[in-house]
Amino acid sequence: MNRIGLALMAASAAAMIAADAFAGEPSDPFAPTAQKFYLEFDMLAPTDINCDATGPGVRTWVTRNLAGKPILRVTGNAADAEIACWRSDGSRYTTTANRELFYNTGEAIRGTVTFDRNSDAMTVVLRRGDRERIQKVVHRSFVRVN
């Protein structure tokens, strides 16, 4: 029975390595499940804001909600991601809210920026998974850098 389990693990690792090779990414077949961080904006945020995240092992995907506000999905090494946002008027923002909570492999961390056009530092409210319960309120963590 152990041989079957080892054979399945080896086949799974080989499949992951092959998939990563076609995608052009380095492979680690025994890496833990990716961290997930979703950055969203409240209703007061402008619709012309865009965001991106960079860093080693970071993958991003940006969509928009029904109101036109961005939803930045950061997976992989989300805790070390450098998140940057910008507007069409040249304003730039950064946040470190993705480093505030411990990541687990079962649930994503969701951050909602309470946007204030007149403020240089805004609050991010963090929740775990799809629960409504607030895990942490991080004051002055979404900061205008210019």
C-alpha cells in the first residue's frame, strides 16, 4: 500500500513540474498551498483606481466589481507581496495590510480599503474567508506615496 502512495506522490509532483515548465515558472512540488489575499475598495473609492502586486512567488489577478471598483487577488507568496495602486490623476498608493494576519491554507484574507479622497493614509479592514467578522482594523495602512 505504501508503494501506491509513493507512486501517486511522484506522479503528482511530476505533473506539477510539467505544468510549471509550460507556464515558465520555477517548480517546487512540495510547496504548501498558496496564500491568498484579496484587496477590495468600499463604495467611496473612485472607479479609476488600479492595483498590482509584485514580488517573488507572487501571482496577481485584477477584476472589477459591479460598481467598477478593483478587486486585487494576490496568491502565492502574498505575505511578501509589494502592493501598489494608482489613479489616473497621478496619485500613487501602497499598503502593507497583506502582512498583518497569519495566513492559513484554508481561507483567504480579505482587505477592504475605506477610501477617503482627502486623506493621505486610509484604513484597511481585514476579514478571514467569507466570514463577516472583522479580524483586524489596520489604521493608516493604505498610504498615498505622492
